[in-house]
Amino acid sequence: MKGNSKILLIVVLALLGAILGGCGKKSGDGEAKNIVLKLADIQPEDYPTVKGDMEFARLVEERTGGRIKVEVYPSAQLGDEKASIEQVQFGAIDLVRTSVSPLSQYEAKLNVLMLPYLYKDVDHMFRVLDGPIGDDMLLSLEDKNMIGLCWLDSGARNFYNTKRPIKSLSDLKGLKIRVQESELMLEMVKALGASPTPMAFGEVYSALQTGVIDGAENNWPSYESTSHFEVAKYYTLDGHTRAPEMILINKGVFNKLSDEDKEVIKQAAKEAAILERKLWIEREDKSKEKILANGNEVNELTPEARKAFQEAVMPLYEKFASDYSDVVKAIIDTK
């Protein structure tokens, strides 16, 4: 196994050298030419993030006169989210659109952005992310050979299950809830009294159908597009976490670009992110309409219940963000 790992590392490093070498190709006047960058996304072509990717690609090509082209590979063509991040880190892929959740394994500070019940609403989150705190977080993976370019929306995550409406902490007690492979998410579900069950996202539908799990948690579009709403009819709008997403670029690839091209890439990403956020709201509305038309039972927590949920997860702030209490305070205080 060790031998195979060494061979894989050699292949990856060779790919890195080839990609970086190509990115640095110059014309006679010193201007980089004919650069092709690959961008990976696990979502399908009609998903807001992929439409944002495509807008980013369009803007980059337009503003560089076709010298730089971004090829978008949706639907996990280049691997799942975890594999795509790893490939960007080593340079086998140039860019990836990813949730901040798996990135917290590379940089613990990113856990701060996903603390449960941290934001008042989506506008509050983007006031944070579009300011100094967000700019600092985009650069937090630089020592891991990756640079964040922009912040995208992925909605608020809510609980859904096959058993009953969740109106209080007691309603969550004992439910087997699928979670992402994230320590923060595991601990959050435990703190709320349920039983966290890590599982690949593609396995959730059948697990709900067969009773292997009782529920899961995700945003409106994911709940709808996966047809989870067909087998888990209770959806609770508790908005426990907002896990923002970003477009990441390999640091070596980025640094090979001229200063002018770097600016084009950064600005195009930020403008594409604005479009993605708008498209996200539209997609949420369509998903809500379809779910409600199906007769699903959707409920919101009362202010009293929400306060109880918030109090239950407060120990996680100490466990996952004690070194960043100043950042947490700055987020909470952002107007």
C-alpha cells in the first residue's frame, strides 16, 4: 500500500509540474497565452453553483480576450468534493467549487463560519463574508496551496425526518440523523439529543426509505432535488447552520498568472458569486413550492424553542472556536 501511495504522489506531482508549466507559457511580449483551467463541481448543470461557475468562466474568457478559458466539469465528473479538493491542492485540477465544511479539515478556523445558530439570517452572513472576516478566511488555506476567490450561497440547513414534526428538543431525542463527515456536525446533532449517523449523501434516500436512518438535514433545494422529501415528509425550519461555499484555485496556478490576470480572475469570481446568490434564492423558491404542493409538513421553531436549541449547542462554541472567540464576537456584532 505504501508503494502505491508513493507512485500516486509521483504521478500527482508530475501533473502539478505539467499544469504549472503550461500556465506559465509566455508569448514574445511576455503575456501569458492559451491558458486552460479546469473547474470541478459535484452539482448538476442546472444547479445555481454550476451556473455561477459558468458565469465565472464566461467573464474570464471575455475579459482576457480568450487567452484564459475555464472549463467547467459539473456532476462530479472529476471526482467527489473531497477528491476534487485534494486534486486542487496538488494541482491536478485548477479550481473547485466546494462547501466550506470539508475545508475545515484543512483549516480549523473555518469551523467558525459553520457554528450552529451563528447568523441572524443570510444577509447577516454575507455582510460578514464580504467584509474583512471573509477576506481573511478566503486566504486561510494559502499554506495548504489553495486560495479562495469568492463566497457563494448554499442556504440554511434544516432537519427533516420520517417520524414526526420537530418542535422542541424532545422531538429530536433518539432520532438517527444522517450528517456529513464533519466533527462539528456530529457534535451538534449529539448536543441536540439525536443520534448522528455519518453517511455518503448518495445513500440517504434508500436509508430513509428502509429505516436505516430516521432523518437528515439539508437546504431546501437538496431536500427537493434528491427526492428526500418523498420519503421524509417532516421539514423543520430551524436553520441550524449556514455552510457558505467558495471557489478555490490552486495557489501555484494562481501565482503563475500576471497581476492583471489575477485581478481578472478575482473580480470575475466575485461577480459570478453575486449571480449565484440571486439564482440560489430563485431555486429555493421553486423547491419550496414543489415540496408544499406535495403535502409535506413544514414548521418553524417558536422563539422559545429556538432559544433552547441555541443553548444546547453553546458548548460547541468553546470546543471548536475557543481560539477564535474574537472572530466569533466580530461576526455576532456585525451590523
